[in-house]
Amino acid sequence: SYTFHTHIVTRTRIHCAGRTNNLTTSYHFDPTATLVSTSIAPPLGAARRHGLRRLLLHLRQRTVTAMPARRHQTHYTQTQCYARAIEVANTIIFEAANGPAHIGALIMTVIMIIHVRSKFTAVGRKEILTFFYFYGLLTICSLVVDSGVAPPGSGPYPYFVAVQLGLVSSTCICLMINGFVGFQLYEDGTTLSVWLLRVCSTTMFLISFAVSLLTFKGWAGLGPGNTVGLFVVVYVFSAIFIAVYVVMQILLTLGTLQERWPLWHITFGVLALVIGQVVLYVFSDTICNGVEHYLDGLFFATLLNLLAVMMVYKFWDAITQEDLEFSVGQKQNNWEVKELLPEEDRRTMNWLLWQLPIFILVIWLFTAYMSHTFPALAGKRICLLIAHPDDEAMFFAPTLLWLARPALQNQLLILCLSSGDADGLGHIRKQELRKSALALGVTSSEHVVVIEDAKLPDSMAATWDAKLISSILTRYFAPALAGTPATAPPPANIDVLITFDHEGVSGHPNHVALYHGAREFLRQLMQRHTGWECPVKLYTLRSHHVVRKYSSVVDSVLTIASAVFQTKEKGQFPTPLLVVSGPQGLRKAQRAMTEAHKSQMRWFRWGWIGVSRYMVVNDLQKVKKV
């Protein structure tokens, strides 16, 4: 007989609770025990040591095939990229972003169950409720497994995973049987119908649970090296169940219903499910690396699976307007009562309108939290270059609030190239700018400079000269440039210059001129200093089309998602720079406009501070070539 054991000595670098620990860890793994000795150097507290032990086992995964002692080999599957864990009360919680997604799915499931239960005479009411009950149980179990409530490597862990896979199979077969209810092969809601559904679902649960556990434990000829049975039972059978349900609903819609629009619910549901699986199994590592391990494909797969389940509910709700015995009219339509459609549509619309603000609020708060963990500028001398007083509040408020945080130790300066005297209120607007800057985090009114030059008028018809803007920037930020020899690096008393991009956000020609003037300034800095690195980095605020421009907090999701696919740079001057203000930051930005810039508060500016993305979201891009 063989003695199964493996001795492994590794040196591992782990990011845990915001700290990085270099550990020399010695494991002695015995497949007959859940966790054996672990020695960690340097010594840590008991709670920290326990948390790191759980994290190390999570990284190594549970799929371990022990080899005979004479070979001294171990085979296991290691995650290439995984979402960051967080530490709460000395307990490490895995997949921190996926936890709120599961909780949101549970809330939506409860809401759908309540609405299904309110339709007392609907066809297939009890059957579809059983499906949502199974999905709710699956979500709870997934939350336990994904968050590490049952720690990877612990004794109960394989049992929880087996329960999770069993619930996947039972949920899918329950959905398939619901697909036959509409054909009235037997009367819905009866003991036969309900118990047939329950028995089939329970049986599939037991089969999947048994195969999973036998595979995890290496019993009955199965094992981590022989997973064909597990794959067939969990994945192949589940795919067949879902495919049968989809085909049945298409046949029901085309053969029984007069309306065809319920097919859109099926289409969207299938697309959501397929995209979720592709994201999880194909693009998870790409997403994980793209957002610096804060998310992975599991988060998006959870949300897309929830969307697919919601489409199942919407399809059922669309075709079950009333029960058969209440149908009226000349045509035999078992699924629709024309007279009740307006009321039902109104109820559905009210439900969606009630859900939408909650969903938007949750996503906004999450993205606002995530943005504060992204790379930032720290310890830099930063100048915000604007064209008019109120530009700092209308466009750059999130950036100023973000960079002005004391922990970053930045020095902020605002340089405004006109007093906005188009209406003869220049002297008032200068004071308003200083008041607004203080509200947005600038430490002193002396750090706000306003230029008054007749060649730089506040006008939509005026095109400012880029060389004039460059000369002003040189006078303020590189006064010793002319006297610096070409063999020395170009001098500058700022590190970062922030302004509009080439579209100027609103298209104002004064905004666009700032971009060209800033680039001309950088060219002048480097004109005689070839071979040196430019001492000033230029960041521009990205312009977006009108739909995104007026999408307020909704655009926070699009901004974070689009950043996943952008080329990123780290270091002292990272790019892109993403900022999403939370409710407190949004309120500060709004007050900077309403209380400081009172002379500019026209009706359209009230609309701007209410629906503009730039009051909430800023995405800055570093200009590489000047």
C-alpha cells in the first residue's frame, strides 16, 4: 500500500487586507485530513495566520491529486487571476465584489416571488414559484461558497460545493418542466403537477450532489483526475434542460399565442446566460487583470445570470395574463385577456420604475467605492487650467475633490484665463471662483489665479491663440526656461497640468484652445532639451457624446466598464485616471455651483448640475505625444 503525503516549501507574495507579506510557508498535506500543520515566518498573530492560511489554500484550489510518497508530486489547479479579498474582523472574505451581487440577486428573487404570488389565477403559478425557490437557494449557497464562509480547504467546503452543483441541476430541470406547463398536458397547480416537479428536481439534486461529492473525495472510481461524469451531469444535462425549455417556449409562443413579442424575453434571457458563461470562462482573467484584481468574471456572470432569470419571469408574466376559466371573447386564447392588458402593463411598468432607482443607486455607490481604490496622483504639484469661472465646478469637481484629499498630499492651483466678463460680471465671477475652489478642496484663495487679457475674451466667437496661452503658462510655471542651457533638463515648478481635451467637452472654442495651448507649452519646454523627459505631464478630461454627457450617475458604470479595455500605465503618473463621486461628493459639487456661482445659475445650469455626468464622473487621459 502507498502512504499518501506531500511536502511543499514555497515562497509566496500575497496581497492581503491592503498589505503585502513575504512568507516562507511549509505545508504538509494529507488528503485524509482537512488541514495539517502550517508554519509561517515571520510570526504573525493567530487571527492573521488563520486568514493567510485560508487565502493560501484558496490560491492552490481544492482540486489536489495526491501521488504516492515515492514520487513526491502533487497536481493541482491554480487560479491565474482572482478578485481581491478583504479582511473584516480578522476574517478574510473572498470575491468581495461578488457578494453584493448575490445579495442583490436575492432581493430581486424575493420581489419576483411576491409578484408571482400576487397573481392568484395565473397558469403555472405554483410551478414557477418552485423554480424561484430553487434559484434563491442556489444564490444563498453560491454566496456562502464564493465569499469563503465555508473556507476553501476546510472539511465542509466540498460538501457546500456539492450542494451548490446539486442546486444548479435541480434549478435547470425545474425550469425545463415549467416549459411543459403551458401546453396543459396535465392541469397545473394540482398535486400531480406540483409533486412531479418537486420529485424530479429533488432527484436531480441528489444525483448531482452524489456525483460531485464522489468526484471531490475520490470515491467509487471518481476523482479530481476523472471528472467526465461530473461534467456531464452538471454542465451537459443542465444545458439540455435549458435548451428544451427554450424550444418549448418558442413553440408555445408561435403555436398558441397571437403576440410574438414575448420571444424577445426568451432571446434576451438566452443571450444573458450565454454571455455570462463566456465572460466567466473566457474573459475572466482579462477582466481581472484589467481592473487590478478588484473584479473578475464571476461578478459579471452573477449579474448576467440574474438577468436571465428575470427574463424567465418576464416571459411567464407576459403569457399568463389570466387563468383559462376567465378567458373571454370569440377566439380561443388560453393565455391572454385583451381587456386586462392595460392594467397588467401598468402594473409591470410600475414595478420596473420602482426597481430602476434602487438598481442605479446600488451600482453608483459600488462604482464610487471602487474608484477610490484606483491609482491616483500623489505628492504632485498640479495646475487645473480652465477658461472661465465655473468651469472648475461644472466639469472638474470630481477631480478636484479627489486630488484634494489630505492623504494624497497634492498641491493644487487653479489658473483661469478669463474672468468671464461677457455679461459685465467679471469682478463678481472672480470672487465666485475663489469661493467655489475653497469648497472643492483648494487650500487657499491665493492658489486661484485669474488672467485678464483683452486677447482672451469670453466669447463663443473668439479663437484664442495657442502661442499666447503657452507664453502665459511659461511665465507662471517655467520662468527660467529661456536661461536654461540645452544640456540641462527643462525647468518647471509644476508636475501635472489638467485641462480639457481637443473637443472641449461642451465644444466651447475657449475650452478647445486650452488644449492646444497646453500642448504648445509642452512643446516649448522640450524644444531645446531633446533627450530629456518632459517635467510636466498633461492630463485631459475626456469628452463624450450627448447621451452619456447627460446620463448622470448611470454613466459611472459605463466609465468603469470601458476602462477595463483601455491600455493602462502605472507608476507616479498613471493613466487613465478615473473618479466617481459618491452622494457626498455630488452634493459638494452642486453646492459649489449653487452657492458660489450664484450669478450664473440660469435654468439650463440647474439641469446641468442635475443630470450631467461631469458632476459625478471624470475620466482623465494622459497625453503622451505633444
